[in-house]
Amino acid sequence: MAKQSAPKELAPIAPKLVQITDDVLFGDVWERSELSPRDRSLVTVSVLAALYRSEQLPYHLGKALENGLTVEELSEAITHLAFYAGWPNAMTAINQLKKITDGNAA
């Protein structure tokens, strides 16, 4: 898996946040061996969808596909969380997944 990083355009306004994101989140937490990148992606997508973090969700849906999750698995996870995190959250997440998969098909 290619190392992830914070958007570099944020560095001028929040250099420490970018550094911590790169060094701690992506450089340490995402690299720990206790969970596979695939499992970390499933957890991350689920939490972002459940908390309606729609700005971060498209990136992580794409990363989840790169990390080996299938569209069907992501769809099933989103369907499952609809009953626990709310229908609007699930519908937003599934629409974002559709946009990503439609974009990959083009």
C-alpha cells in the first residue's frame, strides 16, 4: 500500500496538523500489523459513514477499494450500518460509493 498523507495544500495554514497526520496517523497507526489495511479501511469507512463525515468519506472509500474491499462488501457494510447509524448517513455513503464506482467505470 502506498503511504497515505494529508493534503499538502493544508500545510501553509496547518503545518503541524499535516505533520501529525502524516507521521502519526498514516506513518504509525495505519502501518500497525494488528489489523490489515483492508480491515482498517472497513473500520474507517464505517465510522466516517456513521458519523456523517462526508468530506473524508470519498477518499477512504477509494482507499478501501485499493485495500481489497469489494463494492459489494462496502455496500453491505453501509446497508448494515443504516440500522445503527441512521438512514441518511447510509444513503449519503452509498451515493458516494456509487459516484466513485461510476467514475472508475468511465
